Amino acid sequence: MERRDLRALADRGVLLTSRAVEAGWPRRSLTRALRAEGWTQLRHGAWAEPGRDPDLLTRLRAVLFREPRLIVSHGSAAALWRIEMLGGSRKAPLEFIDPHLTIRRVGSGVRVHRMTLSARDVLERQGLRLTTPTRTLADLLRCSPRDEAIVAVESALTYRRVGRVRRAPLTKPDEIAAALQPASQGSVRARDWLSLSDPFAGSPAETVARLRMYDAALHPESQAELRTPDGRRRFVDFLFRAAGLGVEIEGYAYHGTRDAHRRDITRYNQLLRCPEIRSLLRFSAEDVFHRPVYMVEEIRATLAALSGDSP
């Protein structure tokens, strides 16, 4: 049997070794030929063609070509919808739902959730079947750690620039709440966490900063509207209005470019001119994620100083 070219056997850049064997390639020499041509092994029995970045979409296809019944879900679906997640999606396990409740394990690096799905919970995107944004967020609220779930929810509720793409809001809080009905395992906790979400949050760093303050019994206003003396409207990330303390969360990681950072500095100076602001603290994303105790202590100390009490 004449061997077919390996690239011709690939489907959207992914080759299953079973297909190559069916086309006449002997198993013993196939792996050697694939490596020699520069193919990248995605998982057992699946390879990405030379020159193709083994990105999330490619890795998901490698699983679905073998298990087409699966539905992309949870963190993997969030990434495809451009919903921000803590830690990103590169090293996270690929996640799927098996609506038939029969598949237990697919292989390393893959997590299969055995859950029921209705037709309205699934859409097609980029050639894959995946859970809708609303169902994806409901599943994350049920299954993920609190901070990760709320970061995802708040990302989906607002306009966000993810990568180089500006994305519109994907759902609404009441739609997520409806998706958490009827009650199932984790739904009560999920609704409690949903109530903590803020549709005005501007970045994952702001979300986590607010949650750290919440855990410390600090409850500022989010995205509070202010006016400069000349009437310009400005917003501060967090405002303790009674004390006159504003809190801003900064950093290249979540504000984008150096030009954006310069605009933030200008905005900071204008905020200081607002009559509601007596003091303004700035924290970087690194402070929020890696030094939250420092951030909370600085806020507490400043609130105490503004009230005339000793820290």
C-alpha cells in the first residue's frame, strides 16, 4: 500500500496516528518519521503538524478527534470565550463535560466532568462544541476556587481587552443565577459567591483586591464617580467615602501599554484634585497577588490616620 503524505492525513493541523496507520504507515517507523519531519506530540496518538503552535484550540481538537462526544467546558471554554482566568490556560488541564456520563478518563492533562447538559447550554465556536458563557460561569462557580470563579464572572460581565481583542460583555448576573437553578451540588455556595461579584470591576487585579479587602472586613465603593474642580468626571477604583480615601490598582500587566500607564498617572493626579479625596493609595498588581497583607495593612493604617486614630 502506498503511503500518503502525513500532512494530507491531518485534520486542521492535527494528525491521529491511527489514521496514518490506516493509510499504510507502519507503526514502528511512524513515530520516527513524525519526529524527523518536526511534528509535535500533543498526547498519545495525536500530533500537531510542523510549524503549528500547539495552542489551546489545537490541543482541544486532539482530544475531541478521539472523543467527539465531549463538550469543551469550564476553564477551557472560558479561554475560548476570552474570559480572563487566574493563572491563564496554558498549563491548566483541558476541561470537558461528558453529558452521557460514561467517560471517566481520557488521559493525563485532561479533566472530564460527568454532568448533564441541555441543548441551550451548548454552542459551536471555531469548529468545537462548548458550553455557553453563562453555563461556563455557572460551572466555574460550582467547581472552582472562589477567587478564580469570581474573576471569571466579573471578566464576562464587562467590556474587556483580552490579548489584543476588545470583547463585549457576554452575559448578565441574573442569567448566571438562573443557570444555577435548579439546585445541584455546589449551587448554594455558587449563588453566595455570585452575590460577591461586581459588574463594574475593571481587571482581575481589581477583583482580587476587592476580595482581599472584603475578607478583611473593608467595604469600599467600587468604581466611584468623582468630579474634578473644573467639572471633569473621573472614577476611582475604590473609595472609602467617609474617610476620603481612594485606592487605585495599577500595573503594566493589567493596564496594557506604557501609554496607558502614562494616562493612569495623569488620571491619578486629577483624582487628587477631587474634593472627595483626602488621600490616595496606589498598589501594583504584584502587591495584590503577592503582598495582599501589606496592601490591607496600608489601607487600615491610612484609614486610621484619616480618622485621627492611631494605627
